[in-house]
Amino acid sequence: MESSALVILAGLGIGLVYGAVGLLSGFCLMSSMRGWLAEGDGRLVRTYALAIAVAIAASQFLAGSGMVDLGKTIYLQPSFSAPVLFLGGLLFGYGMVLSNGCGSRALVLLGRGNLRSFVVVIVLAIAAQMTLKGLIAPARIALVQASQTTVNPNSLPSLLATLGLTEALSRALAAVLIVLALILFAFAHPGFRRSPGQIAAGIIVGVLVAGGWYVTGHLGADDFNPIPVTSLTFIAPIADSLQYAMLSTGLTLNFGIATVAGVFAGSLATALATRRFKLEGYSSPRHMLRSGSGAALMGIGGVMAFGCSIGQGLTGVSTLALGSFVALAGILLGTTAGLRGALRVQPAQSAEAGAPAA
């Protein structure tokens, strides 16, 4: 089998698993933060923390063993704009609260029959494409060019290496410290320790991130037909998927598009198998406007931040890139602002307000 076909099939498989796990566990950063900050339930945020820990441990093992060169990813570039990454994270985080879920969560819920998520996916894809290549792209590029800097230590391991440590020791030390801190945070919660489903979800999602690196960076490595080294991320892939659906004869399938299709299919199959499939829609025009506005912010912010709560929060952070931590900080702050304080988004006054819907 050609490497490109193998990568696409693997992307589809990773998406199928993520879609099933996402539906059964409710895996979502926004739901995690809402449960922790607004409802006092910290189990889901521990699931997210465990997923980061597993993603870092597995990804750094692949990099340390020479199976994957994470330096080829978009996250470990020598030049980046910290202000644009942070601002993009802020916009994405706040938009995530407005839409009541991130892009990956919208795909999962769409598979369950949530038509609100269909609007979120379409608007997000259009806004992302406009920011990548359309009307908003010149402004984004100008902001990046005006604020980007070139830094030699562009990751935590390279930062530790400036202290005189070897590359291997720097990588191991940075990974171990963060992974241990995240695992201690996750399992310090009694309710999380009694939730085997949430523990399994965190482990599986973290492994899927590393699996994406392995597929695109090792199995798919081909000097004559190089492909981007990437893993789970959803903003640009959702935009690419919409474009592929409209112009497939002029485009090529890739790992991201296959993953998006897999997430939807995995969620749909799981919803049908567990009898969770149910058509749902908006209860008011105002709710639709708020949801669509959040989707637009996620599309714009996700492109500026080089990823979403999965693409930067898990995949980017698994590389230990400094820029990914900046973007994640913006996402967390934007989400917190939408859940608490003066800019808090008021819950929808309807029965659907309590559902983890987009």
C-alpha cells in the first residue's frame, strides 16, 4: 500500500475511535471547564489533563527514539508570533463558550443528530477558510509579520538545554516533570479515580495524538512524496473538508480530512448502536445567532492560534513547543472569561441549555 493511502486510512481509523470515545465520554475542554468552574465537577477536566499527559509521554518517546521528527511540525518553528497565538487562543476560547463546544465536539454531536452542530461546523469552516486564504488572511499575515520573533529555544527541552543539559536529558526532564504534575492533578480527585470510563477516555485520546504523529511522521514518511507531519487537529481540517466536499475533483484527500470524516462516522455509528441518536435543533433565532457567532470566532481564532483546544491543547502541547503553551493559555483564559466574570456568556434560557451541545 502506498504511504499516502496508508496515512488516509489511518486518519480515518483514528477519527472513528475519537468519535466513539468523544460521544461516550463527553470529552471536550469547554465542558471540562464549565463543569469545573461553574458546576464544581472536576472529573472532565481531569480527563483532559490525563489526555495531555499521555500525549506528551507517548509523543516525546516517539521523538526521543527517532521514529518521528517533531521539528517538522508547524508547532516547532523557529519564528512565531506569541501575541497572535495568544489572541487567537482568546478568540477561540470565548467562541467555544458561545457555541457551547469546540469544533471536534461539534463533529461528535453532529453524528448524534444535533443539527445545531451542523451550523457550527459550516460557519467555523467558512470563517477558518477566510482567515487562512480569504478576506481576513491579509490582516492575519500582517499581524504575524509585525509581531513574530525568532527564538532559538522554541520548546521546553531546548530551553532546558541552554542550561548545559544534553538533548536527551532535556527532553526526558521536561516531559517527566509535566507528565507527573498532570497525572497527580488528575488522580488527586476522588471522583475521577472512581470513573474508569473517564480514565480510559483520557488515555485513549492521548494515545490517538501519538498515533497521529507515528502515522504521518513514520509510516507515511516518503522522500519522493512528502506529507505534513501532523496529528489530531480540527480547525484547518474542517475547513479543508468543506472545500473538498465542494471541489473534490481539484483537491487531494489528506490525513486531516480523513480524520474529520472518521470522527463524524464514529460518532454516528456509536449513537445508532447505543440508541443515542436524536435530531435536535435551535429553539430560537437568538440562540442560533450566538452559536454561529461563536463558531466564527473559533474559525478565526483557531487559525490565528495554529490550532484548537485539541490541535494546540493536546497535539501542539505534546511537542512541548513554547508557542503551543502560549496558545493554550489564551484558550483557557478566553474560556474562563466566557464562563465567569463580567464577560460571562449567559446560559440559554431553554431546556437545551444544559446539554453539551454546539
